[in-house]
Amino acid sequence: MDNLNTNNNAAKQGRPGNLNGQEGTWVPVDSSAVPFSVSQDINNPSIAPDGSYYYAEGGNNNMNNGGFGQIAANYNNAIPTPSQIVQLPPIVQPIALVPYASQNQPLLQYDPNERPEVEITSNEPVYRSKPYSGFSVAIVLFAVLVCAAVCLINAIFAVKGVTALDSILGIAALFGLGNITSGYYDGALSSVFADGFSAGFSANMTGALYAFLIPVFYVLALVFAVILVIYYLAKLGKRANPAGFNALAFIGFLLSAANVVIMILSDTINYQIGAFVIAAAFLLVWLLPLFAKKNAQILDYRASKRTFIQE
């Protein structure tokens, strides 16, 4: 029997075979010598025109006859071949994440036992502005004295002694702001402005001006005293330096002193002790901050103290 080897294994020796109960030998031949297609089934070979039988190795049942065949799926081979087209698992290429931007940067490592470095402060002391707390307390007390003197101490003598607050109420009574009774209005304003506000200035300019300016100046002085109390209490709470020229205290002193001068010059309105108390208290509120040094400093013990952390 002749044999066609499609694997071009011409060097292989003849192999015994059995075809239709007849013993023989399959002999390898050159595939170019056979001008027709050849069966790959050894049990059903192709018949040539001359009556010879051919089959091509690599077909069915070749594994049972010592030939070459397809590797079965999941067979114990070095490279198994699947029996059908399957989706292989994707190959994931890991990406190296480097915790630094360049090779010159050191690596960082977490250490749960690490403690932050304590900043070592120098032995040089820390200073802050001197608060002059005693000056602030005294200024507040004198500003409160101004408010008390305006309301309680007799400052004006007009028929009878009245306070600076009573003169302020006299202005309200002059303009008819409510049902207000005032000794200052009864003793000074009512006689000057009996025929009306403008008529009073026309008849006696100086007397009307004196009578009208006194309560106006005391209104401004009282408002300035309240503002000064709040201002220096804030200085005291912040432990700030009260040094410096205070314009409100200076203007308040000028207004209260001007009232004393007006009452001295007036023929109908005389002064009492309260007018001097108000002027003197304003004078002290104005002068005391001038005795405190603006650039004075003291040692800040809290800021100079070093802080340590317990390991």
C-alpha cells in the first residue's frame, strides 16, 4: 500500500497497517505526486485511479494508530488547547505607585510612636504693652462720678438749687416735650422765653444764650461721660494701655468749664458745687491717660513660658 504524508515527514519509515482484513505497510510518499485530495481517515482512505490507497496523517483515529492528532481539551499536556473559542482571563499589568516625585526625595513611612518635635524657644523674654490697669480703673471711676454729679449734685442756682439733669429737663419743658416739671425751667427759662423762643433771643440775646447753652452743654457732657466709661472698661478688659490724648474727655472738660464761666458771668443764674465737681472729674479723666507712658512694656510671663509635651 502507498501512503501520502501531508506533514512532509518523508524520512519516517513504513508503518504496518490493516486495511479490509489485509495486512500491509503504509509507506510515506511525496504529497506533490498525488494530484487529488486525500482523506485523513485511516479507516476510510482515498483510492487512486490506479487502485492504490492513500491517507494523510493528522486525521481522525491517528492517535490510535501511532500518528499525529489534535491535542484534546484539558488534556495533560504542556500547552493544552481548548476545544472551542473561549475568552481568556485578561492580563492585568500592575502599576507601581511611587510615594515620591523624584528619586531624590526621601520615602515617607508612618510611625505610630512618633511624637512632634517641640519647638525650643529661646531664653529671650517676651514683652507686651504695659496695661496701666490702675489708671484705667481710676478713669472709669471719675467718668462715673461725672454721670452721678450730673444727675444728683446741685450744679445750678436759679431761684432754687437744681442739678445739671434738671437743666436738661428744662429744655424739654421749653419745647413742650411731654408734661415735664423742671426747677431750671421755672427759675430761668420761663422768664427769659416767656414770649416765645425767638422773642426771648430778640429781647435779651446774652441772657437767653446763657440760659439755653447751659443745659445743652450738660447734655453733651453726660453723653461723653457714658462713652468714656464704656471705652475705658474695654481697655481694662483687654489689659490695653490707656495712654494717649482723649478728645472726648477734653471736650467734656471744656463744656463743663464753660458752664461754670457762663454762670459766673450771668446775672440771674449762679453756680453751685455740682458744676465744679463735673468740671474737675472731666479734668482728671482727660489728664490721667497723659501720665501713662504709651510705649511702656512689661514682661509677658505667659508668652515667655516654654511648653513641653509628655512622651
